[in-house]
Amino acid sequence: MRDYRGKTKEGELVKGFYLRYFYKEGAFGASYILPYGSTLDEMKQVIPETVGQFTGQKDKNKTKAYKGDIIEHDGKFYEIKWDDEGMAFYCDGNDWIDDAKLIRRSVIVGTIHDNPELLK
């Protein structure tokens, strides 16, 4: 099973299992991350737009790359996205190298939620 990460409204970054449309304390339709090794009582509600799935790749510093990450390679910035049709992760704006190789040769410098200015 792939892991996910998301941000709480307090700004805490949580990694673990993703539970969508889970009912808890009157909040139906909310998104939650259940941290690894935790009980259901310890799951955290996250902002749905900030949820990203692990791509299966790591950057050159061995940091896990997630959907929504921004990577930097040779002074250029790329957003890691998911293609529903192709059922694959890709780096938006990359047209010269395999996306998995690009991620492995790059450094994660932020996320689209925390650092959108990097893509401008």
C-alpha cells in the first residue's frame, strides 16, 4: 500500500494511510490521514487539496517524492502531478527526460501548497 501525506488546518504535515469520506464526530465527507502505528482515535483531519500520494520515487537526497511536490533540477522547477488517463505520476513541464529519472536527479524544494511562487 502506498503512503500519503496531507496538512491539517493547523499546518501540521501528517504521513500515513489516507481515509476519505470517513465519518467521525459529525464530519462526514472529510479527509483523514491515519499515521502509521496509530489507532483510529489518533487520525488527523487534513485539507483534501493537500493530500498527495507517494510516487514510489525519491529525490537525490533520498527524500520521498509525493504528488504536489516541487522539484528543482538545473535551475528549473517542476510540479509532480498525477495523470488519471495514463495512470502515472509526471513532472509538469518536463519534456526531455523520463519523469522518474528527473525526480531521482532533482531536489524537492517545496510543495504547491506552501511554495506556489516557485512555479511562476
